[in-house]
Amino acid sequence: MRRHILALALILGSAPAFAQAVAQHLFFEAVPMGAPPNVSYEARQRLTERARTELLPAILNAAGLDGVGTAADLRMGGFRLQTNPSLHMTLRLEDAPADRLAGAIAWSFSQESVLVADFDSADGATGYALVRFPAGSLTPERAQRFFLAAATEHEGLGGGYTAFGDTLLFLNLRGDDGTPYSGLPDEAFAEFLRRAADAFPGAVLTATGRADARLVLQPPQPDSPALAPLRARHAALVSESLTAEPAQ
């Protein structure tokens, strides 16, 4: 297990030490669920970059957190069989403020949910697996092809992933009752991913482990009135950035 934690630490990096709490990793998108499906990845990335630059610091401030020095990394992420640009942010927080921030992000960016994970938890209930590709080879197109191939092995693998460099992180997330959304126990989840990797050129399942991870759903109302104009600005960015493109 120590080797697996080290492998994950190398791809996640370390959290900024500006507070005394655990490293909470937040994973989220700025592309709304209802975005036109034929918009280019480049356009979706431009939206994501603008949301990160123009809106995220204000969301942090509205949540009572100082955004200075808190970087959100741009990366690829998959959710329900679609690959989009996504953001990853690490802060040292207790669970409650981390979940409030996740809710604020979900509401402001019109997301169904935001993933929050603590990979240092000694008693994490969520299994994970890492799938690695040759250095410099992982593009959005290749990640999407593997995502679809994994879901072909078992539909439970089509829930989501996050990319770190040339490594994909798959989490076997659970609902409030502890039942995996995938319908698979952790061992079977990893085994189906191993089969997908074995059949996909260049892919290798390199590690498995456990984490404390949960999906924070979009709240019906925001905690802070400061979030309403940010949600409106996000909607404007979506309109400006995501124009449906003619089908090829």
C-alpha cells in the first residue's frame, strides 16, 4: 500500500501548506452538462481556462477562502462517457469547508456535482486504480478511446476518470449507502480496468489503492449571495465560448 500511495503522490503533487488540515483534492468541470456535443475540445478548453481565471478566485473568496496561491490545474477528465477539459485544485481543509466549496463551485459552474477526495486517508472507503500510458502519448482523443473501451469491458467503468500527465485515475465512487455507483466491488472494478488496459495498446494498470472520496451535489441554492453574479457570468462565458459547430 505504501508504494501505491507514493505512486499517487507523485502524480498528484503536494497541497499548499497554508492551513492545518488534510489535503482535499477537488475535481470539476466548467463545461455544463447541456453543452452542444459537437463543440470542439479546443472551444471547451477555452471556456474552462476563462472560468478558471475569471471566476474561480471569486468563488473561493465567496466561500470564505483566500484564493491567492491556490492554483487550479487544467487537465483532462471524463464523466459519463465524455471527455472534457477539467480542473483540479488542492487545498488543506476540513471536510465541511471542502464540501461547501465544492457545492459553491458546482452551483456557480452549473455542474451536477464536484468530486472531493483525500488520498492520504488511512481508512478510505473508495477503491481507485491508475492506468498509465507511454510518456507524452495521452491526448484527449486517446483518453476518450480508452474511456469508451473500459466501459465496453463493463458499463460501470463509464462513470468518470481524471488524467494526470500520462496517467488516468479511476475511482470506484460510492453513494450515501456505501454501494458503488459502478455496481462492482473494488477488486472487480480493478480487474475490468486491467482487462481494458491489456487490450489497449500502450495502456498498463500500474497501481490500486483506497481513498476517502465523495461526490458533492449541486445545492438547490447557494450559501452566499455573491455567487449569483458568478453563475450569470459563467452562463455568459458558455454562450460566448460554446457555439455549436456543423456536423462533419
